Amino acid sequence: MTFTDLHDDLFAPLEDALARVHPAIEMAEIAHVLSVGNGVAEVAGFTDLRADELLTFSGGVMGIASNLDERRTGVIVLGETERLRPGDPVRRTGRVVDVPVGAALIGRVVDALGRPLDNGGPIDTHDFLPVEQAAPPIMHRAPVQVPLQTGIKAVDAAIPIGRGQRELILGDRQTGKTAIAVDAILNQRDSGVLSIYCAIGQRASAVARVIQSLREGGAMERTIVVVASGEDAPGLQFVAPYAATSMAEHFMAEGRDVLIVYDDLTRHARAYRELSLLLRRPPGREAYPGDIFYIHSRLLERATQLREEHGGGSLTALPVVETQAQNISAYIPTNLISITDGQVYLSPSLFEKGHLPAIDIGTSVSRVGGKVQLPAFRAVAGNLRLMYAQFEELETFARFGTQLDPETRRKLTRGLRVREVLKQNEHDHMDVPEQIAALLAATEGLFDDLEPDAVAEAEQAIREAVRAGAPDICDRITAGEKLDEDDRAALIETMRNALPASQTGGDDADT
């Protein structure tokens, strides 16, 4: 064997392997990390970069290009920064942050980037939408006219919410803000409305309780839960509500009605303030950056009712905000009050007195008003706010011990019973006919002879009697028909018969 033959035998397999290899040439613009902070990083080396472009760090960590400068770029890191080191490579992706959308997300718990958190396996969808999208133009929007029932008497009667509306829920901590939002989700069981609960900066235990409530109420099968907990990076907390809104907009574009809860935007604003300060942006009032109003307005303006020619879907937003010491004129609350179409205010003083839900009807308002209420509801609860405000004023005056005339005593008695009727246990949802029956009984004086503690039991008896004794009237109320005098009289007679004779004195008992 010659040397040439030996050479051919040894290197032939290697030459065959090299012939089968076709190395691909990958072009990428790579920069390097200059410094890493708590949730942000500074990189240098990019010659061309778009605002809000998605970047990838080593280890698969993602980031958003935020502060663009000639020599360096501030990046909001969407993940943990402990593994990042100065000198690590950073690559451009050429796209903005997007999230998966579609029916595969329904019933799942995901993070701010659409990654599953519920051990339910991968999400099978090929549709993605950017987290930042322009709000629908004015000419694509329709008036808010269809009610969104929450099942809570105080809200549906005095502070009605319509599909496509933005209704703020605000109050001090531990006053029941989340409970009202979750009850609104649970009450959509028969309405066909999809729901999205977006938890921002919450404790993991609090989010777990909400998910458990949704599962027990049978709402999880029509709900998406987006979680950016307090343990997550501030970048994920900042992106979470925009990602949840993109998920909702996909269904709205298909003509469906969606309810989204942001819980809560106070923590969202704090996360953005933290990021802005770390990126060395100029601080303004209370150290918030100058665009703090804009980050919430561009989010909430995406909630609307679309015209039929543009799909006819709706996106109803219930943002939650926390106040400090009942100060609703603080910076973030006033910003959100000016953006939204009304607010539901929960009073700590009412909460301490055991008046649950602790909704302050006088401070709360819906700027859509009775336009979204069913006609029967308007006929019964049209003057509820005015009557309740007069009662509270009389109640304050009566504390001075002044001798009261019979008419004033009658108004105080009636107002106390209306207050008892407006109380409601958590997850005790009432449909519209039952709410109308309870409010009609209170305003017509059927509870005036009862002790306040006995009103709840009498109300339950009335609810059952109306359902069993006047099903035709209940169906007409639900269908949106007006409540005429004959129907009103029939309801009152049915309710009188449901109560013992000694408890139905009504107006005659006070004269």
C-alpha cells in the first residue's frame, strides 16, 4: 500500500462529512452589556435600533429598548437580571414585544409574555399580536348602550356599567376592590362575555385565592388570567396590562364581548416609576416620570364598543386603583378618574361598619348613567341616588337629638331599610328581576315594619316568591321591556303575600 492510498483511506470519511455540511451564514447585529441594574440594563454597540424593539440577552432573557442614545441604550429587562453580566452579547430581533392570542388561552394562567404558569402544557396557537396597539379611532366606536350586569345591587342600580365602558374601582387597601371585580367576572356566566383578570404586582397568595374563586364559581373556563406578581421583574409588571389588552382585542375584533380587570394600576404606576428612575429619566411629581398619565391613557383608550361594520365587539375595562387614607385626589387616582367613564368608590368607614360591599353611592358615579340600564331598572332605581343622599343628610341631622316630625321619621326608617337592602354577601349574585324586586320592596315600604336585622331574611323570601310567582314579569324585565303599572302592582302584591301579615304595613304603618 502506497502512502497515497493510505492517505485516501484515512481522510475519505472526513472529506465525505465535509461535503455534506452546508454552513449557514447568520447575520446579526450584536451589542454588549455595559451595566446591569435591578430590572434594567445599559447596552452599547448598536448602530440602528427602533424604539420598543425586542432584544435578546444570553440565556434567553428578553428586553425592550427604551432609552435610545447615540452611544448607549437603556433596556427594560423582561426577566431576572442576576444572570446578566457586563460584556454579555445582546442581539436585535427586529420585532416588538408580542403575545399569543386566541381561544387556546381561555382557561389558562399565563405570564405577561403569554407563557403558561398553570402546568397545563404549551399553548397551541399561531396568532400573535403586539402588546402595544393603537386605540380604535373615533369613527369605529359605537355608543355604550348594552348593560354589563355585575350582580351587585349597589352597582347595577346606582352606578350602572355598560359594555365598552371604563369604570374605575378605587378605595383604600382591604376594602373589597378585588372582590367587586371578581364578582363582576363570576356574574358573566350566562352573558357570553369573556373575562380577563390581569394581576399586577400582587402577592402570589392573593392571586391564588382569586384563581380558586374563579374555579369554584365555574368562571375559569371562560377566563384568562395574566399574572405579573410582585416577585416578578418590574418590566413584566409594566408590560402585563398591555399584553392582557392585546389578548382581549383579538376577541373583540371577532365580534365578542370581553371584560378585563386590571388589578391594580397603582402598582403598575409604581413599577413604571421604578424603571424610569433606574433609566435616569427626569422625575416629576412624587418622582413619577412626565408620561405617567400617557401610559394609562393609551391603555384604557383601547376599551370601547365597536360599530357593527367593524366587528361589533366590545372591551369593558375595570381598572383598580388603591388610595391612601381615603385621598381620592392623589396623583394617580385623579389621573385615572379623568381617563375613565366613572368610578366605584369603596369607603373604609362603611367597611368598618359592616356595610358590605362598602360602596359609597354619593362619591361613586357612572358617566354613562341610565343609558345602559334596562327600562324596568330605570323605573325602579331612577331616583335611588337622590333618595339615598337625602336620607344620609337627614341621618346626620338626626344625630343632634332634634325632635323629628313624622315625615322625617318615615324617611329615616325607609332609608335605613334601603341601606340594608343594598348590603350583599360576596359571590351572592342577583339577576336583574331579583334586584328590581328587592329595591321595589324597599322603596315601596314593605320592609318599614321590620327590624333592620330582619331585612336580609325578608329579602330572600321576596326573591324566591318573585321567581316562583311572577315568572312572566321576570322574563319581560330580562328581555328589556318596560315595567308598566300593572306589572308593578302585581310584583308588589306578590311580595306582600311572601311576607307575614305583621311585616307588610308599608306606608300605612307610618301614618
